[in-house]
Amino acid sequence: MSIPAVLTPAYIAERWPRLYHMAEAGSWPSVQRHGLLSTSALLDLFEIIGAEREAIESARRPESVKISHSEHGTAWIRDNKPINSTVLRRTLVGMSEPQWYRTLNGRVFFWLNDERLDRLRGAPPYREREHDILTLDTKALLDTHAAKVELAHLNTGAVYGAATYKRGAGTFRPISDYTWSDRVRVARAEPIVELTLPYSVPDIADFVIDVTTR
């Protein structure tokens, strides 16, 4: 497949026809009711406020957090252990650490290939737990939501000890403003790492073609 000079939704859908999302096991019925929610959207749904919300939404979570609601029951918010706080401080540009965490928590994330999905599934905190794996039709999602999609060239939920690359303001970019030519030059095999949408995808069930528990 030839690589275009300008990135378009049509090319994304052609090159990466499937998107993948890993959710907590048993969460699919709730996702069908409420849509696929970011952490911030889930906190809104569960009416979590104050110091409890601040600790979840604006800081590193060393462990997964269980939240409860009288109507919606319980839900788990995944940890972000792979973020090395010291390295994040050194590599973060254009925003504070709480702003960065809120940026991450305000998005719904998708992998563009199952290799990335399998890396996440195989990570020590998750490898012994079951998850609902959602597989989506990329073209169908982009036909509806391309204007809201923002892309990232790295795994934004992981900051490892040896990391030197910058992140922060400008990491997430609309398709039309993505640094496509630069990414193709330095990472031709994987010029896009994450596809994200802000806050929630309420009509996610329209794009899901398969749900498996693994």
C-alpha cells in the first residue's frame, strides 16, 4: 500500500481497518447502555467529586480504583502504573502533571493493531485477569467521528525510566494537523500509535463488530 503525502480518514481506515479497546470484564452491557466512557465521563456518571475525584483524575494511580454508585453499581478505573513520575516531570512540555493526567483521563483510547492490544493484555497487572476486548470497524467510526478524532505518535499511558522524548501540549492532534510526514520518516511501520476521542463515544455499539472475553 502506497503511503500518501497527506493523512486522511480514508487512508487510516484502509491501512488499519480494525480498532481495539480493552475494557473490564463484564462491562459490555454497561458500555451498550452508556457508551464507551473515558475516566472523566465515568466519574461524572458515578457522581464522584471532591478530593476522591482529584486523586483519581489528576494524579498517578498506582493501583486500580473501585468506584460505586447507588444506581450504576460498581466500576473499576484502571491504574496507570507504567507512568514513571520522575521521568514524566522531565519530559512534560507545555502543561502541568495534573493537566497531563486530566488530558489522558478525558479520552477514550483505541489501538490500531492487535499487537499493541496484546502487549497491554500481557502486562503484569492484567495478564491474569479477564477483559472484554472490543473490535471496531475503523471506517464506520471515522465516517461518523473523524472530525473529533485526535491521534498520538506514542503510548501516552506509559512513561518508562529510559524515556527521553517529550510529551504534553500538542501530543494529541486532529487528523488534519497530525505530524504525518515526520512520523512516516522516523517510524514508517507504526506512524500512529493511538487513536482517541474526547470524553465518550455514546454510539460505540454502532461500530463494534466483535466482543470477546479473554
